Amino acid sequence: MFSTQERLKRRTPNGGINRKTYLCLLVDEYYETSNIEAQQQVTANLANFAYDPINWKFLRDAKAHELFYEIIQQSLQGVVDRLLVLHSIVGLTNLSLDPVIAEYIERSNGLGQLRAVLEKYQTDCEIVCNTLTCCSFLLNDSRTLLLKQDKCLLSLLQHLKRSGNRRILARRFSNAATKAQPTVGTVFSLTKTFRQTDVQQFVALTGDSNPIHVTDAPGLKEQIFVNGAFLNGVIAGIIGTNFPGFVVTTQNFRFPNRCHLEKEVQFSVKVEEMRKIVTVSYESKQNGIIVFEGQAKLFAVRK
């Protein structure tokens, strides 16, 4: 779920700092602290902000991409905390879709640095997956030619294929851009199309035989719509998958429009607060129209 300028304005409280200033302060905080956990939190937040294109210019102005690149370079020269490296690769991967950042990476011998990361961390599935994703995001005609001429890279990829780590390449294509642990701003999403058989199975399970959800009349099928509890169940699945050990304590939601069968629905869950009680917002859209939205609070009963 990407933001808009209007959404950013609504989310900035009166007297609060704007997004650009906040990101600059985050980068400054990384350099001003020697606490590794604080640095991990900063890089995780920056990497997640890089997910949304509306933040790219702000991140460029804050020189977040240079911070990511610096951490990667340091990791190749010595020992650097693994999470800092992972967050930096994730952040650079998200930002590499920005043409300005892609050009910066190319000018800075970024392709060579990424190859070196693959070589050093070739047994680390998460880092390898994200590095390969970054390489794929950077591809254009000229860069593709450079990669094809890079014999060391081709040899390394062949080694990965021959090793017992084939799952690395498989995961790269099935789950591109593995993300860091959830932080404020993290968005989880999926797309689902509901069929009549799905609704019939849900009705059989719950006993909700309301005719607005089921019908045998061919001419009325386009008039039926998906159960609201079914939509909420998909959201619950996203939350449960990404917050193992947490339970939902409260929910507030509404169904502003009907959700129809045989049309894609985009579900997204966004982390709003990460405290003892985690707050997430969520929405479901069909043809760009919100059919379900709300907010939930989560509490960890087991970690």
C-alpha cells in the first residue's frame, strides 16, 4: 500500500516534523549512536521506508542510500553485524527501482560490490536472495551486458546451483525482497480472488446461509457478494503469519462497499505502532475501491 502526498499530510500532526526531516534525523541517529541495537532499528526503519516510492526523494536527500552502501562496503572489509548488512541490502534493493539511485549504484561499482556480497555471504539465504533481487532490479540493456561479461559472477551463480543451496535461487524468484523484522511502516500484502466455491465452503463452515452470499440462480450470481467475516479472516491470516505468537485483542472495522466474486481483491496490513501493544491498520480493495478497512491491536502471548 503506497502513500500519497495527501496521506502524508494527514498523518503529520500539527507542529510535527515532516517526512524529509524525520528521515534525515534517522540517518543522523545512526552515526551518532554506538549502540548496535539502536543502529539495527534505524536501518530497519530506513529499509522499510524505502519500500514506498513516495519516500525515495526524501531518502535521497537524507543520503540513506549512501549509508546502506557504506555498511555494505564495510561488511566486505571486515566484520559487520549481520542485521545491519541485511537491512542495508533490503533498503538498497527497494531503492534500486529509483533511476537516480540505480545510476548511483552503477557509478559506485555497485554491481561489483553486490557480486562480492554474494561471494562472502553465499551460505546466508536471506542476504543472497535480496542481493540477487537487487541485481535483477538494476537490469537494463547495458547492465545486463556487464553482468553477462562478469565471469566471476557467472561462476558464483553456477556454484550456488551446484551446492545444496538451490533453495536460495528458488526463493529469490518466489519471495523477492525478503524484509526485515516488522517495524513501524512495514506493509504486508497479498492478492486473492474469491470464487463461488470459496463462499460455499465458508457458508458450510459457518452456517451463514444468507442469500446475499449464496444463490443457485444463474442470473443472480453477479448480485451476490463475499461475506465480511471471510474478508476479515484473510486479514487475520496475514496478521497471524507475520506476527507469530501474537493475538488480536481489539478490532475496529467497516465495510464501505460490497466485495464481488471473480474479481481480484488486494489486501494490505500496515504496522502503525510497535510497542507492548502492536497497532496495525488494514484495508482490502477491489478495482481501487475499499471494500473493507480497519485497525487492530495485537499482544504477544508467546515469542
